[in-house]
Amino acid sequence: MKFIDEAKIKVKGGDGGAGVAAFRREKFIPKGGPAGGDGGAGGSVYGIASNRLNTLLTFRFTRIHEAKRGEQGGGKDKNGQSGEDLIVEFPVGTLVYDDDTNLLLADLNHVGERVLLAKGGDGGLGNLRFKSSTNRTPRQFTYGELGEIRELRLELKVLADVGLVGLPNSGKSTLISKISSARPKIADYPFTTLSPNLGVLSRKKNEYQMIIADIPGLIEGAADGTGLGIHFLKHVQRTRLLLHLVDISTFCSLNSLNKRVKKSKEDIIGIVNSIVYEMEKFDPTLKTKPRWIVLNKIDLLLDSEIRFFVTLLKDVLQLPIYQISCFSEEGLNDLISELEYWFGSFFLEKKNTISDVRFK
Ligand SMILES: Nc1nc2c(ncn2[C@@H]2O[C@H](COP(=O)(O)OP(=O)(O)OP(=O)(O)O)[C@@H](O)[C@H]2O)c(=O)[nH]1
Ligand SMILES: [Mg+2]
């Protein structure tokens, strides 16, 4: 499935049917009087948040969404039938903007949430309506109103509880594959992940569910378009917590004797903080979002080295720091327990669940 998070569509309410001018024509009833029925109202277009969709891809193929028009009125006092409403499904997390005014019409973030996007036109009036003591044989009728037309801009910001951010290769996709049933592509080259993956962390027989978003890696200069850019950060904007993955083995380098040596304190802090500036450039509030540093790949270093780096970072960053190895799975249970504890009751409240999703 290709991940598309922006689309433009046009919605149109159905036109109202015209009213009719007609007269009763029956045997032995001369001058039967007006009998033209009203036109039916046009159907309206509604948007609804659904968990059957995970991307806006379908809107790239179908751009115009139009409700049915109302039927014209008939003779013998017959009113036209109303046009059927059109219900358009959007993935949960879709923001719907009026493309002309840029006004946010809806933020569909709960399954079943519904919004009126384009109202159908009212039906016209038949001549029966114009009958009065002074106008016994009215010939007037009105046409139906036109349905509303709107150009819409759709933007999907996936709704996840936890966002994984970090440099390419830090192990974000490996982590999501270990703690949820999501199976994203994993490889030892940068930018393996090209679009977000969602995974659901379920605990205690589905009593707890937490949605985790794995996004493409960020690098220095991402805000200026380097690498895959920072566009994907919008998918962690609505998370409650960021897990900032760092490959701890990058804190060391090999010297001329092929011996592992620790990098300088400045370099280490530089590695960790390199993406923070990019996040801030994208959205300053991301910097204030709760963030935990997760040092991954501890299987590649000695315990003494790990202790050294953790102490160094704790002193400087003042952020919670966790150590894990997605390979040996060391530290994973502790991390999950901390997540459960941190999310507390919110974890239990979750109603809108999604299934693991992988986008190509
Ligand atoms: N030794 C070791 N290697 C790991 C560990 N976790 C992940 N890797 C490897 O690190 C490489 C990168 O992992 P990914 O999960 O693809 O990294 P990513 O952060 O998703 O990378 P991008 O999608 O490119 O941003 C892969 O070769 C993984 O097998 C770990 O705990 N220990
Ligand atoms: Mg990845």
C-alpha cells in the first residue's frame, strides 16, 4: 500500500429537484385545481472517520464526490424523492480544510466522527404551494436550489501515542517490529523506511493498546530537504511521547590500530542532538514534547562503555535514558513497562484501535 498523506478533492451536494406546475385532470371534476408537487432535496455529502482506511491514496484516483440530486416533483400532488446522501470515508486522523479559504472544517480523529462537507440543495416548490384565495390556478413553481460545491484539501496526520524518531539506522523499525506485530522493512543502510509504519503494542490480552509510529530517519539539514526531509514529522506531531532512538555504537570510532575508542563528549552530544534542531525547525512544540532517549544496540558495546555514555548523557540532557538491544532484547521489557506506567489510565481508555500497518 502506498502511503499518501495529502490530497485534494471536490465535493458537491446534489441539486434539489424542480417543483412542478400541474393541474388535476379528472373525469367529472372540471377545474380540478393545482396539483404540482415539490421537487425532492438533493443529498448532502458527509465525511466520516473510518479505520478501514490508512492512507489518502484512494482520493488520488477519485477526485470528485457528488451526492445524488433530488427528483423533480410530479403531477397529482406527488413530491419528488430526495437524493441519497453520500458518505465519504476518511482515515482516522484526517484534517479537512476548505481549499479556498484554508479554513479547517474538521479534524476527524475518532472512528465514526461525522462532518457535513457539502449540503444538498432544497427542492423547488410545486404550484400547489402557490394556491391561495386570490390565486386559484397558480402556474408558478420554483426550480430546486443547487447543491453546495467545495474544494477540499485533505491532510492525514496519523494518530499514534508514541512516535519513534532518530537518525537513519538507529533501529526504529527494528524496535517497532520487536514490540508490535508490525513488520516494516529493516536494513543496514540509511533511509530504509520511506514512509510511516504504525504498530500496535498490545499487552495483557489486548487490555492495553498503544499505537506506535515509526517514521523515516532524520539527518542534519533535513529541514532544508536533506535526506527525506522533515515532512514526515507531522506524523509524530500528535503523539504524546517521542522515543528518540540513538545507535550507541556510533559513540565510538576505530583508531588507526583498529581499536575502539570513545568519541569526545561534544561529538556524542552532537550525535544525539543533531535531529532536535530539525524537529524544532519543523514545529517548535516538538521540542517541548516529552522525549525519552533510547540507546539501542547495547549488544555492540561493553557494559563499562555503556555505563560511561549513560552517565555522560544523563548529566547533560536531563532526559530519561533507556538502554536496549533489539537484537538480544535486553531492556525491552523495562522500556515497555515504563511506557505502560507513563501512559497509565490513558492506556485503558483507548477505544479506537487500528491494526498494524505497513506502507511501501
Ligand atoms: N547489533 C544490533 N543491530 C541492530 C539492533 N537494532 C537494529 N539493528 C540493525 O541496525 C540496522 C538498521 O535498523 P533499522 O531498524 O532499519 O533502522 P531505522 O532506524 O529504522 O533506519 P531508517 O529506516 O533508515 O531510518 C539494521 O541492520 C538492523 O538489523 C541492535 O539492537 N543491535
Ligand atoms: Mg526504518
